[in-house]
Amino acid sequence: MRYRVQDLEAALADVTLSMPRSPTESFGTLPVAYTSYTGPNNPHIEAIADGNINLLQTLYNPAGETFPDYSSLYEHITCKIDLRAFLGVSGSKFRCLFHNDRNPSASIFTSKAGEQFYKCHSSHCGFRGNIRRCVEKLRGCTSAQAGRLLQEVFRLRIEESPWAAGQRQLLEENRRVLTTDLESLYPDLYKNVRRDLVLLDQMIGIAIESSELEEFVRSDLGIVFFASNRHLAKVLNIGQHRTVSKKIANLCFHRLLTKVSQEQIPADLLQRSLKCNSAKGHSSTIGYYCIPPYTDDRLDEAVERARLYQNCPLSRRAATYEGYYRTFGVDIAREIYPQIGERDHHPDAEDRTFQIQEATMAMIGEYGYAVEREILDQVSQGKKLVYGIVKTQFKRSLHEMLQSYNLEMVQLNKPLKERLGIEIPGYPRIIMPRRQDDSEQADEMD
Ligand SMILES: [Zn+2]
């Protein structure tokens, strides 16, 4: 292979570059007084650290070049750009850019594969990396952002294939539909999705950016891309990843976004996304998506869904696999959560829900109230199930249970305990028959 997999992964993971780092932001993450390591005047390093494209172009005067695909562009960046000239260093050894180096201890070498590397020979620094890693480190940015910077500075482009151009046009047309037609021509649909349109627009942006990675993203469905909920939450400035997944579910339900099932994900993309996620040291929920063209037929389906939804509204709180499954049936639930699939939706979960309800109602029948802890103990002991699983299931089905049996969950306090004659230690939350018609009360508990 001519390119390093992890660099491609990084590029794929982070293709949203619609939000460039501001120079001040990146400057803030740099080591203090980095320029002192290289002597007072290295305009190259300053310009790289600042992301000053214009200055860098003046320094290198790049001719620009077009490549047929991402791999060849990538090879050009790591092998053909003169790293020495790029960093503005000279001599076989020079003072390291990444630590306070008194004696020149850094050099540049070319690997057998033809890739140019920076290497610091100092034992306590030891920085080693190709041009992208150098930019990443100097700028304090991600690998993908470093790649973009290089691409921009050296005017490197990927020739757009007819397929990619066609896909991009469809996506641009989708954007037009969303911004100009949706509210006026499809008001029912608009009403249901308007809170999620910013997210959808971001995702269309990712799809458009991904079009140049055709080798990885091309499928019969169109461009298949992936995004982690963590990343989307960050881009949208939402604290909760769960909120993102509920927004995504709503968009999928309304046919404006498609979740791609495991077997439809292009093999390379799948492999790389999984590696990439584990390489980041945290596992965030990754979704694989494609954006269907918003044809008249598609929008008719979307409107149909909007009406279905208005007949059986599903609160955001209940908008989980379980919620969709219970409200709209298994086909729609699987469409929205293809990764859960047949195997996982299980009679088991159904069974647990049933047991939870049964235990709760039995306790209420006997004592007039039920304590969450006792319900969980009873269900997990009786069936030797892991407590955590039962607890999760309890939370998922709580809302539905409260609704269907006209119950409420309340936090015990002293007066309430006295009034209801409850004699248990402490002040846990209890489930009891609803005292008044106050459906919001249950909502406050989560
Ligand atoms: Zn060093």
C-alpha cells in the first residue's frame, strides 16, 4: 500500500471541515515560545502554526496538481513535497522544532517506500513523523485538518469523477429543497423535523465532503459515510450524544436520512471506521449513513410518515428502539436502528419488560406502591439476569409502563411518607397510581 491506513482513517473520520480552526484557537494550543527552538526567523514554522495559507503559498509558490483519487494525492503529499523546504530547515542535522534543542539533533530521511520523515534523535524528544504529523504537531490540529491545509497550500485537487459530480449535485439539490421548499410545500413534514434540520444540513455537508473519497464511500445507495455521535454533538454544540441519536432517529423515521445496515457498508469504509474508532481510545457510537435524493416520491413517503407520526406522537424521551418498535412496529424500528437487527430485539427484551411490569403491578397491588430497587432485585434474581441489563430495560420501558397503567413515579419525602403510611427506610423513588392527571410529573424523573 502506498499510504498509511491510519492517515486515511483520520481523513475519513473527520471530513467535516466546514469549520476551520481560527488562527488564534490553534495558536493557543502550541507550545509556548516554539520559535525559540528554531532560531528567531523561521517564517515557515510561524506560517504553518498560524495556518496562514497565503503566506505559505508565497513561500512555496506551488504550481498545483490534480489527482485521480485520494490515494495518489496522499502519496504526493507524503513523498513528493520536499519536507526540508517545507519546514524551512537546512543541513543534514538541524535544531529540532519540537523541543528546546541546543545541539542540532533532528534530521530528515526518506523511507524505503519513498515517504519523507522528520526524526529527532534526542532521547527525551524523539519526535518522528511525516509531513502531516509535523503540521499536526505544529498547528495542534487533527491529522485530517493537517491534510487539508497541505492540500490547500499546494493547490492539490482530486479530479471529480462523473459519479462524484452527480452525487454532489443530488446533495446540493437536497439542500435546496430543505431550505426553500420544505416549509412552504411540506408543512406537516417541516413541523416534525424542523428542530433537526441543522443536524441534517451538517450531515449533507459530510456526505458532500466525502464525495472525493469515492474509493471508500461509493455504493449502490450513493455516498455512504460515517459519523460518530460524539463528533456530531461537538459540531452542533450539543452536550448530549443521546440527543444526537434521537435527532438522527427522527430524520430516519421521516425518510430524510438513511441508516445503512452493516452488510451495505462498503468493506473498506467499515474496516477503517472501526479501526479509527478504536484508535481514538474511546468508543463512540458510529453510524453509517447515506442521504437519499429528495425526489417527489421520497418526499411523498416523508409526508406520509409525518402524518403517521402526528397520529401517534412519540415523545423525544421515548424515542428509542423500544419506543419506535412499540409505536410503529418492527419494520420501522429496524429501518431506524438497522444495527440492532433481528437477533438483538429479542424476545428477551420483551420478556424482561413484561417481568418488570408484572413485578411492579404485583407490588402496587400488595402495598399500594413499588420501589424501583425492589423491582429490579426481584426481576434480576428471579431470572438470574444481570442487574444492569434489567435496570436499562426498566428505564427504557418505564415511560410506557407509567402511561399504560396510569402510574406515576415520585420521589418520597417525609410528609408524603406519612400521608401514605409508607414504612420503608430512606426516601427512594416509588411508583404508585397516578394521583392527578399530570403527565409532566413522570417526565421530570429522567
Ligand atoms: Zn526533538
